[in-house]
Amino acid sequence: MNDSFRARTQLEVGGKTYKIASLKALEQQGRRLDRLPWSLRILLENLLRNEDGLAVNAASIEAILKWSPKAEPDQEIAFTPARVLLQDFTGVPVVVDLAAMRDAMVALGGDPNKINPGVPLELVIDHSVQVDYFANSDALAKNSQLEFERNRERYLFLRWGQQAFQNFRAVPPATGIVHQVNVEYLARVVMTKDGPNGLEAFPDTVVGTDSHTTMVNGLAVLGWGVGGIEAEAAMLGQPVSMLVPQVVGFKLSGELPEGATATDLVLRVTELLRKKGVVGKFVEFFGPGVASLSLADRATIANMAPEYGATCGIFPVDQVTLDYLRFTGRSAEQVALVEAYMKAQGLFVTASTPTPEYTDTLELELSTIEPAMAGPKRPQDRVALTALKQNFETNLPGMLVGAKPAKSGGVGAAGVAVAEPSTKTEVAITIDGERCTLRHGSVVLAAITSCTNTSNPSVLVAAGLVAKKAVELGLRRAPWVKTSLAPGSKVVTAYLQEAGLTPFLEQLGFHTVGYGCTTCIGNSGPLPEPVAKGIDEGSLVVAAVLSGNRNFEGRVHAQIRANYLASPPLVVAYALAGRVDFDPKTESIGTGKDGKPVYLRDVWPSQKEIRDAIARAVKPEQFTSTYANVFEGSAEWRALAVPKGATYTWDPKSTYIKRAPYFDAMAKQPAPFADIRGARVLAYLGDSITTDHISPAGNIKATSPAGKWLQERGVKPADFNQYGARRGHDEVMARGTFANARIKNKLLQGVEGGETMYLPTNTQMAIHDAAAKYMAEKTPLMVLAGKEYGSGSSRDWAAKGPLLQGVRAVIAESYERIHRANLVGMGIVPLQFLAGETAESLGLTGRERFDVLGVAEGLASGFKSGREVTVRALDDAGKAKEFRARVRIDTPQEVVYVRHGGILQYVLRKLAGFVQ
């Protein structure tokens, strides 16, 4: 390794000597590092330590040292994360791709054992459990049993990966959610490894295949979500190519007021940062208010970085960080190393630490935070609790949509035509022998789900206290509400039991249903049959209240159109009220055993009550005992008969696991890229199309292309499982791409669902079926879209699926960061309309044939003449329109990836020795 800046030195801690890349050494040379944001100093250390004269050179390091806060990002650097983090939905296809790469390496005459993670690769199985059973003491055991039965084949494959690949370990199912396990156990803050010159110490940095990897930013670990494609490259030794970002400083002052929670705070932060516009930027939190926030509060804010659009939302290392590491059972040696290293590097923050320079800043006085929720469709749409009734009533007309089968007669039609708004506002149902009335605004799902909030004792204890007060007053949950509690780790169970709050939560139906993502990812399970039938009968707009971070259309449950994010205590409160269209200030949430109305204020705990309960109940030994044998798993997990061997023996009958097709017939050198000619539009989409709209997620309909394919192979609808569980099989996933029940394709009028117009014959059919016909004719495909294309989770299948459907390019007004990178990673060309132009303003209908001219030349030259290319659209009458578009292949490394057909093909050729 090079040392152009003479930064390599040693650090003595606890009798050990560590080699470090010293930031203080640069300051001693007259470099002013105090002006750099903390996150950029971590990137600077990363470059200093990995300087090799190739991927990282002196110019890259100077790009950080000379960072100009206001400058538009244009300096590329190569970031080398210390580790890679997976959850199982995204992790299974990663391991599938690695196994397929080993097969391809053999086919190319190479050694399959060269395909191994080069950095620690850690996977937490947390996305597979569904809420089939709830509100009873057997719910956890029954859901866990079903999870194992449905996913046994996937789990066997992951166990094979554990023994086949070096540097890979998996946390078994029913342990916790990836982000909370990361914060509570996996994160090191400072990492060590044996290097060529001795023991090295360096900051813990991470990329993960879940966009909410940013939760660990609350622990001062720099990291963010990437697509599974980028993660695979990173774990195989390829640095993450990125531009030196702008950094927005967010100043916090004061303390949270009585009645406000960390969830209320994060919803306000999300709202402010979305309005500010921080997509592609780093966000750092600073100011006197930071010290008043617990580590769990910080993690709650950091978790929501994808919702406010930032690459990361990071907090600095301070005394709170050290106290948390100590409290959660990290060794005394590790805590001492973190403290000594961060202080030696000038990365430890105190009240007297100077504020860095930022691209822009905004401020928030914590005392102004008020109880709130967000919805009904987006996490950034914060609503003050007192305005929720009005919010629902205002949004109701736009959600009054009945669903009836499309009358297209097309091949595999799975869309729904928009019906006239229902005139029925109430439906009588009988549930568990009780006569009830469902109506618009009824809460049918109340979920304390794991991702954002269950790492935070303050909101979990608050939920338990609300339940306790409610039960003591004689309240019960509304009988039509499906309730669930899905803790992010078993530590939550331990402290709720220690606090004596578990019995009260369970009396209201909040039994633990599983340790995993559940409702937030769409694993909410079926609604009780009378409720589901009542919703359909009245075409009712019912609501979900969940403590998660995502409430996009069609995500939480296909029958629920209004979804509100809320703090766990509010989830409990709305399960009692049973509806969202009420004013909690003036209307009661129920009637007590004395016959008097009970209001939200009657059951809401004080800050002192919450603090006292936490002090009594949350203990360090709960963390140490929970994680003492975290990798062992259940007896069923340990009993799996794991196949041996460096390559996997694929089962051709499997509908869960299949060798990835990306390397089939791959040559040692890539063919020259050819411009796109004669392309047809597969989907013409609007603004805010999320990866939930694109990527297969949730339940598989029996009438969908994927459902039909499974039934043709003998899989009964009852055994379909869900798309997420079948992410390791490209045949299923390609058929589920663009199949979201709420997606609207402008090629069709008044239709929702995964439908399109097959343009040669003007026939409506399922998107996959049309794509298959186009591919058989060798017709390239495109997608037209509006603003924020690909926002949402970091789903690799949102790029893999379109590729397998034959999509060569996307033209959008703007992209979310991760999805743009994923498209590039799969060799799909992302194009962007020039400023002020849209598909509509250019008069495009989506029915034209498109040529994209100039991409091949640009790739060959590295876009030396600029990134604008010509797009020609030829309509049915032969009339042509031409316009310019910008190619969003943003860095030289991305140019290389697209030339090779994608990241994975490039890495494989490099490991096989065909690329220097």
C-alpha cells in the first residue's frame, strides 16, 4: 500500500499495538481537518488506509482534503467498506449469485474457491416470518413453525453457504431484525484485522442490502444501503465507486417535551429533510440537542435516512456512544479501543468540539415536537395527531376505489379496472361471535413492527404503559383489529417482561408474533375472514397503524389503502379506538368499566413513568445473555442436513432456488455495447414509482403470471409463500416484476395492476407476458417514468427483474440513488430528461418506437464529449421526434460495469484473470 501523505503510524491500547492511518498526522502537516464533516473524515481515513495507486491514489485523497461544501459533486472516490450486511430476502439472491459465479468460474476454467467474501459478510434471517397467527399465546410458536416449513429449502441453501464460503456467517431465524442485531451486537465502531504489517485498527464501516442499514449511523458507524449487486461486488473486493458528497448539517437543540416520542421526532425530521432535498447527500446531526438523545433515539432517526432521501444520517462518537457499547455487553477491551482510537483520530465529540463546515444547515428545537403520524401513503407526509381525522377525510375521496376484475380478456390479465366510488359506507360483520360494523376509516391492522422503533426502549415501554393503563380502566381492543408485536430482538421481550408490561400488552392482543420485519415489509398475513369479506363487500377504505418506516401503496396489505406510521404507544391507542377518523383531543378511545369515556390523555404515560420503568427493567445482562449463543439457532436449524462441496448441487424441480442466469454463455471478453434501436415501451409510469411498485413483494396471486407458473409445477396456492421468500428463483421473480396491485401504467386508461398494452396488436395483457412476446421477437424494451423513480427499499430485483424482462433503458425525470446504481449494476442504461422536460411536455405517448443514439460511443470514450445523447421517437404514422437526454452512468467505474454487462460479470472476469 502507498503512503503518499505519511499518515501510517501506531496506536498503543491495552498493551496492544495497532497500525492506523492517522488523521492527526495530516493535521500536523498543516491540513485543516476540523472544517471537514465527521463522515468525510471517516472517508478520508478509508482512502488513506487503502491507497494503492490504482483504485485509490493521492488525487482521491486530495479530493476529500480540498472538499468545497457548496461545490456540486464531481470527484469520484473508491470507498472500501469494512464489512457487508445482508437480510435474508436480499441475502438469498446474493448467495445464489455467488454460487452461480462459482459455476461460471468452473465453466471459464478457473478455481471456484476464488469466489469468496473478502470482508466479513454477515446475514440476519429476519424477513421471512409472517403474521398468520396473532392475539394468542401460541402465535410466536405457530408463526415460527410455519416460517421454517415454508423456507426450509432456502435455509438449507444458506447453511450450505455458511460452510462453502469463507468469511460468511448467518444469524438464524427467530433471533431479531438485521438493523437491531447490528446496533446491539454486530457493529464494532472500531474494527481490527491482521494485516500484512501487523494488527490494524480502523473505523467500522458497512454497506448493506437493506436501505435501512443506516440505522447503525446512530452508533456513529458510517454505512448505507446498496443493491445486492453492489454488495456482492464489495464483498468480492471491489470498492464502492461514489462521488464525494455534499454534507448537510442538522442542528438539534433542547429536549423533547412531555408527551412527545422519538417517533414523533423522526417523522418531523423526515418531513423537514424531504422538503430541504437531501437525495444523494450525507446528513450529520450536531448541536447541544444531540447529547440529550439516547443512542436508541439516534438509531431511530438514522433508520429513516431512506425516507428523508439521504445516503446516510450519522451521529458522531461521544460519551453516549461509549456508554451504550458498555451497556450492551461489548467487551471492556473493545470499548477502550473505541475511545482511544476515536480520540487519537480527532473523531470524539464533546460540548467544546468546533462545528464543521457544511453544504447547508437546518435547525430543529426539540421542544417543538408534537405527537404525530405520517400517511396515508408516504412516510414524509407528517400529520399532527390532532389533524389526523381531517387528513383521512381529505384523502378519502382519492382512495374510494373499488376493485373488480379487468374485462380485457388479455393473456394473463391481472389488473383491476377502476370502479365507481362505493356508496356503501358501513358493513356489518360478525367476528368471534360479536356483531360489529366496519366502515371507512376502521383500523383493521395495528402493528408494533420491528424496523424503526423496537430498538428503542422508550417507545416500547411507553406502549406497555399505555396498555397497562387501558386494561386497568377496563378497555379492550376493537374486535376487528388485527394486532401484533414483532420485537427487533429478544432483548425487547426480556425488558418488557422485567417491567411487568407483557401481560397488559397481551390482554389487548399484542402478543409477540415473531422476531422479524413482519408488517413493515408486507408480511402482515391475512386479515380475519369476516374483516376481509367486509372490506371487499363495501369497497371500504380501511386503515393500518404501524410503527414501521414504510407505508407505500400496496405494501402493508393489499386490502388496506390508508396506512399511517405511528409510535408504538399510538399503535396501541388506535387499536383501542378502532378507527383513524376521530379527534383524540375531544373524542374518547373507548368506554371504561365504570361506563365513563376514556381519552388518550387518560392512558398516556409521563416521561418520568417511562424513565423509571426503563431504569428498573432494561439491564446489561439482557444483551449479554441474548447474544451469548446468537449463531446457534434452534434445534431445527441445527438439524438441517447441509450439503457439502465448493459448488452447489441445484435441484431442477426447486421453485425457491435456481442458478442465476446472468453468466450463462458468458465470454471471456464482453461484446461491444450497441446503441438501442426500435425499442418499445413496456411501462409508462408517473412520479414516485417505488421499488415496491417494481420489485416483486408480498403475496403471489393465483391468477398472476407467477401464480400460474407455480401451479403448473404443482405448487398449490396455499403453498405459494410470498415473493420475498422466492427471491432466489429468477423465473418467479421475473414474472412478478411490475406486478404491484397499485401500479398505474399510462399505456392503459383506468386500470390498476401489473398490466400493459402489447403495442403491435393493441392487446392488454400482464406486463410479464407482453415482455415475453417482445423478447421472442428480439424487440428491446424501455420504461418511461417521472420524478423519484425507484425510491424506497434497496431491492436488487427492481433492477434484475426488468433486465430479465428485456428492459435495456429507463428514461425518468429523476432517480433515487440506490435504484439508479442498481440499474447500472445490471447493465440497464438510466437516462434522465433534461431539466424542465418530461415525457408529457415532449408529447410522448409511450406508443412510439425509440432509438437511443450515442450511448455506445460515450461508453467507448468514457463520455469525454459529455453525457447527453439523442433519443428518437417514431410514432405509428412514421413521424419522428428527437430530444436530448442525460446518461446517468455517473462515474468511470460505472462505465466499466456497463461495458461488461454489469458489475457481476466484470468482477467474475477480473477474478478469472481476464481483466487487469
